[in-house]
Amino acid sequence: MSDSQRPEDSDSHGAASVPPPPVPPAPPVPPAPPIPPAPAAPTEVMPAFAPVQQPVQQPAPQAAPPQPAPQPARDKKTTHADPKPAGARRRRGRGWLIGGGVTVVALAVLGVGGWFAYNWLLDTRFSPATAAEAYYDKITSGDVDGALAQWDPSEADEPAIAATGGAFELARAGGAEIEMDAPDTYGHRSSIEGTLTVDGLEYRQNISMRYSEHEWLIFPKWQVDEIESSYTADAIATEYLQHLVDGEATAALAMLSSEPEGSLVLINDDVYQAAEARPESFEITDSDTEGDAGRVWTSYTMGGKQYEADFAFTSEVEVEDGYGVWVLDSAPIERVVLWNVANVATVNGVDVDLSSASCESCDARSLIDAATTYASGALALPGTYAFAAPESTGAITYGDDQVLTVAPGETKAEPSRYDADWVTEWYGYGDDATVAALQGVVSFDARLGDEARQQAVDAVWKQIDLCMESDQFEPANCPNTLEYRDPGYYAVSDIVRSWSEKPDVHYDEASGSVVVSGGVMKVDYTWRFYEEDDWEPDSDSVYAPFGYSDIYLNVTADDDGKVSVDLGQL
């Protein structure tokens, strides 16, 4: 039979009838009793599934509405829709549920992992300890300038920070190490305790960190805000002496709590570094740092000799274990007298201007006062200072170059311009204390050369000889000297002067003068009481023809070499 509609499938009106869809199987029922055969009738063919239509007459289950039955494969030729079965939709809902759960778990894992990663970065890459370590890595590698570019102690900082800067200066040569404890962080601030060791000296560091003004997204950028340091007095003495060894004059002076009185013309790094000799090595020999005062004893070598030097310290608070904020009050530094040095152009080969340290009234008395009372002077660190003598012009000479050696108890200028003979000439007697004080004086007095000196002495003798030719009681050209007094009660005539003992006439370097002293003048003459008497020859002696004190005749010379002597005292 073909797939076309069969006659049996039509109703009484001839309309086509579609077989009802099968219903879910009903519960089994007991078999019906056999039916007796019916009377003979026209033959009618029944569908094969007719016996099951009786259960179809029963009401369908209320659990679910009837669903279209799947059609045989042949029915697909006539159907236009193929809805998915309900079981497939149920399987798709479970997949979404499983996928959503996996997503939630993955997000949770990522969140927890991100949280741990964030905290790990905060504790490592972006922690205050890491920033502090990066800072001190520059110090310990000798890149002090790189570190100070991030944090530089200023003048307004506490002495502790200035001393830390000194430790950093020592670290330039290398050999520095840092050990730090775990940071104590609170908000945007953090503090770290550490110990900086430089050449065996320990500096306790209290490092304050803070957030930078610039942050990278949610990660903070830490930077050094302040460093407080505590240290031993030995460390400060070591810093000072190391500055001397390195030729750092200004850095050494800056360590003192107060600047000593005196000119700073010799506190010059270029001059000090060019010194032929300065401290070469040193050692700490002893120290006493109990309470709020400290003292450190040291020794250093310079020019093959060893010298002793001590340091004095104070602290604002009592110090128990030697570590504190020590302030340096005194250290090896001397005060020297720079006298007539205005024309000096170089010291240790370095151009200088010493006019501010030169004398104003450069007489011998002022010089002795300055040398013995230290009323004025220039500060000088241990070492040698070579002063170049000003260039001689015409009849004027300034002598040879002078080398000043500054050392405890042995400060001396060579060659010395003021020796025992100079003191004796000035004082009239020797004085060892004055001589010793003058040995450290640097001075380049304008002095006459040998030829000019002789010219000055010859000029004085020429004037004396002219006066000695006078036949008057008072020579016209020497109103103050070579006088022969009129006796008054007898007449005197034919006066002739001569020398029984010639006076001493010489040039004095100390005063830049020609000095006239001594001598015994013989006077030959004739005399009578009355006019009618004959003239009688006689003679007399004058034992102080120039007075009882030496006469100093000032000598000057111009650039052309012309020498002049002030003869007004003769």
C-alpha cells in the first residue's frame, strides 16, 4: 500500500482523518475474555494498531500535556520544523550551571592570587626596605653623589645628620657596609634601624622613609626623608683626620662646632691638596667619652715625623655606651701670623689673595705684639705652605721664598726673617720667648738690595762729613747732632771737628732704616778770656755726638731704584 490516504481513514462525510498520536503506554490491564464470532459481514481491513485504540479512550495523564510524537524518517520529507527534544534543553542548562561555577572559582582564584601578588610586590619591589636598600647600595658602592642627589643633608639639619654626611664622605673610598632591621611602617611613614660600617667604624642609622609625591598607580614610591645617626667620638676624630689626609681643608673646618677666630685665606682645598707635606696616616691611641664630654687622643705621620694631636667633644645628653650625637669642639688646627704678605701671589703654586690677612701698620712693635699675643692671625691645618716671594723691582727686594710648616709645637717659617739678632737690635737685648714666637711669622718686607743699602749708608756718611766740616758750635746742616756747646765764660774760635772714635752707621733690615749710634768726637779750638789776651789752643771730646739713643733714619726707594734717606734727625 502506498503512503496516500486510505479509504478507511475517512470519516462518514468523506473528510480525511489523521490518526491520533500515540499516548504513553498505560498500565497493563488483564486480558479481555474472548469475544464470540460475529455474524458474517462484508470484509473490512483494520489498521494493524487498532487493538490499542481502546486505551486511547481513557483520559490522558495530567502530568504533562501531550507532545508531538517523533515521526518516522519518511515523515521528514513533509515536515518543516525539527524542534529539539526537551532532554537536550535540560542538558544545556546543566552546562551553563557548571560553566558559571567554574568562572566563579576562577575569579576567586584570580582575586586571591592578585591579593597575594599585590602584597608580595608591596613587601618586595615597592617596600620601604627596598627603597632604603637601593639608597644605601649607592653609598656602599662609593656612589655618594648619586645617593645625595636623592637626599642631601642641608645646613638646617641636626648635627647628627651632618655627621652622617661625614660618614658618607668616608664611604667614597669604598669599604662601607649596611645592615638594616625590618621596617616599622605606619601609613605613609616608615622607620628603619640600621648600622653603617665604614672602615671598621660603626654609625647607627635611624632612617625615616615617606611616600614620594609621585606614585605609580596603586603602588607607593618610598624615598629617604631623614637620617639620624649616633656614633662614637672616635668616628668623628677619624672623619676629621681623613679629611686632612685627603686634602679636604674646608670639610675638616666645617666639622667644628664653631669656627675659630682668624683669617681663612689658607683654608683652601686647592692650596692644601698641593701641599708638599700633610698628614699621611693616623691612628686613634686612646679615648674617654663618659657622660656629656669626651676626649680622643690620636697620632699622625707627616713628612716622616710623628705628631700627637687630641680632640675635645661635648654632647647635649649623657652618653652611656659611647654612641651619641657628639659635637667636635677642638681639633688639630693652628693660628699663624701672616705679616707683610699683601704682594704674595701664590701659595703652594695656587693663586691667592692675601691682602686681607696682611698687616696695616707694619712696624716692628706691632709685629712683636701680634706674634706674642696672637691678637690676629690666619687659620692653618697641619701641613706645609710655600709662599712665593714678590718679584723684586729696582732697588727693592723681598727676599727668598718662605715655607711655613704647621705642626703641633713646631710651627716655623724658613728662612726666618726675624732671628735673635733682629730681636736684639729691636729690644736691645735678647728674649728667647719673643724669638720663638717670631719663628712662625711669614712676612715679605720691602727691603733694600745690597747695593741700595750701601747707597743709603753712603748718603748718611756724606751728610755727617759735611757737618763735621762746620766751625760753628751747631753745624748748619746737622742742627740736632755734632754740637759743641759754647762754654759761655770765655771765647772760643777756630773749631775743628774730628773723630777720636767713629760712630756706627749701618742699614737695619728690621726697621728699613740707617742707624747711627756711638762715636767720640774730638774738638780742637782756640780760646781766650779777654780781647787783649792771646788765643790759646786746646781740645775737648764729645762722647755722645748723636745723643744717648740710636738714631733711625728712614730709607725709601722708588721703582727706578733711586734711594732716599730722611736726614731730618741729624
